[in-house]
Amino acid sequence: MGTSGRVVWGLIILGMVALVVALPLAVRSRFEGAWIPSTSMSPTLLVGDYVLVDKAVGWPARGDLVVFTDPNDANEILVKRIVGLDGEEIVVQGHDVYINCEPPADGCRPVAEPYADFTGEVRAAKDVGPLQIPSGAVFVMADNRNAGEDSRHWGPVPRAQIFGRPAWIYWSSDADGHTRWSRVGRRVR
């Protein structure tokens, strides 16, 4: 092999090493793992689910799940669902969420929320509103409405605190450590 052949192989090896070093850094800048420690997002997310968080998020829409810094503890992250957008007026009464209207006005209907679950013990229920959601913020709620604290307790979440969306469950295990294979690889919605 001549000098030019060694140079080509050297460049190929150098390129492969650079790729091996850069790929994990690129993935880490876009994705991050998070563990679900509570029942607040049940049945969508269960205690023991490990989710891959996509940090490349645009402005979220109603119904989207978001990951954000806990308003009460900057070292903790939370996952909740967006129910109200900036500029909207929200009212929460019992099991119902109203946007830009206040019941019992004619034509005032609750938002359809097929993901909302009320089967657990009532620990964190709270009525709110009418509340104007400030510009650049969203109103988030737990899917398990009876168990989770959310914007009903600490107010709207500023966009600056949102850093991603849960994308996939990459691992899941129950309280006894048994793998829940049926959840592994599931897309989070």
C-alpha cells in the first residue's frame, strides 16, 4: 500500500472515530431520558416508565404532553398535559375544563378530554377560574386529575420552563421490578 492509500485509510479511521464521539453528543443534545415516579399521569404514563424526552419542541398545542421544570423545585422535572394556551381564559369546575367561556352560559361546553382520568382517590382536585393565561405560558393538568398537582395549584407554566415532550417509553417496570414488555417502545400521546 502506497502513501496515498495510508492517508485515505487514516482519514477514514479518523472520520469513524469522530462519528463515534460526536453521535452520542448529538443525540444527548436532542433527547434525554426521564423516569416517571408518580401516578399523576396515569393511565398515559405509569410509575416505573422511562421515557425518551424530545427536547426539540416548537410551541406546544392543547393536548400535548410537556416536560418542564417543577415550579416548586428547580431540581425536579414534571410531565403534564396542556389544556389551556396563552391568551385564553380557563375555568375548571369539577371534572370539566372550559376555555373562553364560563358556565352556565348558553353554548359554553367543556373541552373534550378523553385522556382525563378520575378513578383514583381524590387528593389534589381543585376548581380554578376564570383565569387569564398570560402570554408565553400554558395551563397544564395531570391526566390523573384526582392525584396530581398541576396549574390548578401553582398557576400557568412559562414557556421558558418547558424543555421537551415525552416521545417514547423506552423501558417500564412495575413496583416488583418486573418488566412491562407491552409498554416498551410505545409512543407517548
